[in-house]
Amino acid sequence: MVFSSNILPVIALSLFTFCLNLFFGYFRGKQKKFSFKWFLYIHLPIPLVVLARLFLHLDYRYIPILLLAAIAGQIVGARLEF
């Protein structure tokens, strides 16, 4: 596939990944570091992102972009306070 035809799904999935990890990052930030819940809040979004990537027929080459979006979402989510 040509990169230009994949740009919209990649952007959409990156935003989905960021927002999903924003949610889980918020809860991760409230847990004791290296506890079971802390570990769970980091790893629970991964299957959802993988399923979304497969559903959109995106190649493995986009995983680094999604990984950066996930890390950014976790960091920003942990710093949120309501």
C-alpha cells in the first residue's frame, strides 16, 4: 500500500491509542509503582490497539508510531488531576 493512502487511518489510530492510554495512564498514576494494578493499566490497552490495527489492515511498520502515541498518552494521563 502507498503511504499516502494510509495517512488517515494511521492518524485516527494514533489518536485512538493516545486517548485510550490517556484514560489508563490517569489510573496508572494513582497506583503504587510496580504494583499489579500499575502493571495492568500499562498493558490492558495493548490488545485493543492491536485489534484496531488489524481491523484497519495496517502493516507492522506503523507500530513505532502507535508506541509513541501510547507512551505519550500514559505520561500525559498520569499527570492529569481532576
